[in-house]
Amino acid sequence: MTGNLGQEPELKFNNQSGKATLNLSIAATPSRLDRQTNQWSDVGEPLWIRATLWEQMAERLADVLHKGDRVSVEGTFSIRTYQAQDGSQRLSYELLGAKFLGVVPRAPQNAAQPFAGQPNSPTGGYSDTPATNGPQNGTYDVFGNAGGGSFNEPAPF
């Protein structure tokens, strides 16, 4: 999962074991690239996901990560139900056993156009070649699929 840190990471130490944990609050917002304007636009509400890093990794990253950083983590996705203070049922999304994959570097401010996989492109990998091939309507979804896709489609399983 790749998204932006929505708040400063929170480093805690367990009173009994002394082990460090680093709590991350990550916002992943579906977006599309309009190839005609080379601009990314959000196409939905952000999905907020909590992830916890442990021990040495938590301690190493506590001073490195900051609110707004684009990070990649992986783990087992979990949905938990809880009762809010107002009595309503809410959902909490978490990555269990989270593994930190890296910080996605920010794009240079003077970049003329996005390159496939650069930070202003949520598709992931890196390339020195501008992404020029694409659909007629010029849109791509957050996964790099031509045509923009739809986040309202049913799951394929």
C-alpha cells in the first residue's frame, strides 16, 4: 500500500518489554492522471489505514518520517469494527505485521511532465522515460491502467 502520512508518526515503548512501536496513519486516495493536462486529480475519498512498525525499524524511522511523506508499506489487511463515542458502529482499517518498503521521493518542483513511477505518479516503479503511450481519452487510474478505470466496480472474486 502506498499513501501519505496524515499525521506525525507516534513512537511508543512497551512498559514491560521495552520494545518500540511506531504508529502510522496513512491516507490512500484514488487518483487519475489526465494525460492531456499532465495533472493528477483525486477521484474519491481517502481510505485511512493504520500500520504499526516494530522494534529496530520503528526506532530508525521515528525521526525520519514526517506528516505528508508518501510511504509504501505491506502487511495483512484487517478491518475491525468498534463502537464510537456517539454509539455508532465504525470501521477501522489496519495493516497487521506491517513491513516498511520505503519513502517515495517527492517530484522536483520544475518537472515538466510526470515520469512513469515518479512520486507524482502513484504507479510505483521508476523510469527515466516519460510515459507517452496511452488511451485516447488520456486518463489513467492510480494503478497505471489506461482509461481511468472505476473504483465502483465489484471485486473480481
